[in-house]
Amino acid sequence: MEYIVNRKASVKEVLSDVYEEVNWAYLAKNYFGKTRSWLYHKFSGTNNGAPDDFSDVDRERLRGALVDMADRIRAAADKL
């Protein structure tokens, strides 16, 4: 018998296609007011061995930050 585990995909899994292209230190500082290491702990799911994940509020803030950056990149590209 197979068991299907219903779990929310990690943020890093969702962003795997663009993970290497984003300056996460810039995003952490300018959109969260946090350090790069804070954000990397969220991506890894652990902080000093303890579970550490994005809250629903932080996921929404990250979504908004990525949309804002995408809009700004698109506007810059359109000017070329």
C-alpha cells in the first residue's frame, strides 16, 4: 500500500529554477530588513539544528519582493 504525503513544497524547491540568479542578500536586506544568513536559514529549513521555515506572512512578503523585482527587471528590459 502506498502512502501519499501531502506537504507544502519548501520555498527553495519552488524557487529552484531561479535560485542561482537572485541576489538573496539584497532581497533579505531591502525587503525583509534582515541579514543574508537569516534568509539562508529559512531556505535550509534549519537554524542551529532547530527547524526554521518561512511563516505564511514571510512567504507572502517573499512573493511580493520577487514580483516587484520581476516588474523592475521587465521595465528595464523594455527600455533597451
